[in-house]
Amino acid sequence: MTSIARHEQPDLRELLAFYAESGAYDALFEEPIDRFAEAAMSAQSVQAPGRARSFDGQGSAPAAERPRPAMLDRAAPPARPATPAAVPDEAQAALARELASRAGTLEELRAHMAAFEGCNLKFTAKNLVFADGNPTADVMLVGEAPGRDEDLEGLPFVGRSGQLLDRMLAAIGLDRNSAYIANVIPWRPPGNRTPTPHETEICRPFIERQIELANPKVLVTLGGPSAKLLLDTTEGILRLRGNWRSHQMKSGTVVPAMPTLHPAYLLRNPAHKKLAWRDFLEIKARLKELG
């Protein structure tokens, strides 16, 4: 007799975390809501002054006799608190450029970013994810934006992608004490969505100044978005990776840059790990060459 496998019920906290990470915050009723009835009631509420016709044509029906859609019998769910408005515009971009240029140290830059309220992503994120590792290291790695784990801890690359990045660094003799790690976007986009071009432009001055202040000998861009932004290109990452490019700082200093695949991409496409391995061997050789 064949036994039937029993499936374990998912943990409620895991389920709620999944919904929250997906951007679903509003609870649903168990019964469907008649939206047509809701629209009809809204239309009646704005009816022109004067005696309305009743259901028998003799005038308005008493309020108690009027039908109500089922949804109105339920208590309305409490409204979520309003999020402070921060529309990314040219004025905010100009302010970001000014704050970035005024920062003389990484500590000052971090303080300016923590106080900056011109990016809407700040109001949905839990923490500013500034950087991790050694700011005096010879190599700096830059990804795109924090994920859920990074947002909770306030550090870049601490989730599954970060664990893989640690192994990639270890393969060429590096770790977080000998590398500096940051992201183009310092606040997690809600639901891990892709940052908009406007959000990216708002944050551009901060990451450019961060690279300038860290002054690495080698820059590594992780994934297409950071490569396109920092290397000023529109090419895809599979065409970019493995080829040395240059990142020019505002000061005029040029840093050799290696675009490579993002660890999150490698987790989804493990067959491409061999490509990233070649890129990291190139990075190791260049660091040895530069001493």
C-alpha cells in the first residue's frame, strides 16, 4: 500500500515575511467584495439636490430600507501611516551632489547620506547600507542595491549573495579585511524591485564620492547596473565582463575597473561561475602587478 506523503505547513512567520518582501501589505477579506455595488453607492452619495426617486417611483426610500453592499457592513481596515513624500527631482540631485562634494572623509560622507532626505527609498528602508570591509584596501567592490538581509543588518552583501562573494574573494586570497564593499544605492528598494533611473541618479554622487575617498587601486563592479553607471556604458554585463575598463573620478584620477557578474546572478546561473572565476583571476593578477 502506497503511503501518502504529508506536507508540512509553512511557518506563519516565514509566510508573512514572504508577503512583506513581495510588497503585499494589505489584508484581504475571506469573501469577495462587490465593487459594482460600491460604485453604485458612491454615485448615490453625490446625487444632485432634490427628492430622489424611490424604488416604487414615489420618492426617496428611507435610509434603513436602502440596500448596502456587503463590504460596507465590515469595519474598514486601519489606514497605513502616510510615508513622507520625497520626490526625486533635479533639486534633490543637486543637493546630493553638493553634500557629496563637501564630504572630506568617508565618515562625513556617511553622515551626509544619513541626513539626506531627497530619495524616497530612504523612507521604506530600515537602515542605511553604507559599506563593509576595509576602506584602505587596494580593491573596492560595488554592487547595485541592498536586499532584505542587508537592509536588516545595515551592511552590504550579508545574505546568500554575500556568502558567495566571500568565497569568491577567499579564492584569490582576499576577505573583508582586505577589500572594501559598497552599493550604488544605499537603501533597499521595497520588495527588492529594480531602482528607477531617477533613484539611481539621485544616489550617483554619493557612490562616486565614496570611491574617490576610498581611492582603491582596483575597482570591481558587480553586475550590469553598477557597471553601466560607473563605467558610463550601455553594454550588457555578459559583453562587459572580463575586460578591463576605467572609472574616472571627479578629481581626474583614473582607476582600472573590472566588470564581473553579480553573485545573485551566479546563484541563479551556476554554470557561469567559471566566467566569474576568470574575472577574479584577472583581478588577482592586476593587484599583484600594482603591488
